[in-house]
Amino acid sequence: MSPTRDYTWVKSSYSNDGGNNCVEWAPSVAAASRTVPVRDSKDTTLPCVSVSAEAWSAFVGSLKG
């Protein structure tokens, strides 16, 4: 897998330009590996956290519920 700086990152649709709670994820990596990289969009130099696709799905589902 490529270094995380080479991933195509997508900001959460719940993040806004003035907010402090912003996360990004790399959907192309998730589709290819079933592992979802997640990072803080405010400081992209920090390491990302990777979770299983199932755990990510459960997390996102809990936020929608």
C-alpha cells in the first residue's frame, strides 16, 4: 500500500469549514483492502488510524441513528 500522504482523502460530510471536529477517510483504500484509514483533517501530518470496514460501518451507522 502507498504511504498515507498518497491516499485520496475525503472530508466527512458532517465537517464544516469553521468546525473543529473534522475527520477524513480514504474510500479507495477501504474498497481495496476492507480497512478504513481515518485521520484528523486539521493536522494531516499526524498518523492515521485504520479500522476494519465492519467497525467503520457500525460507527457511521451509530452516528446516523
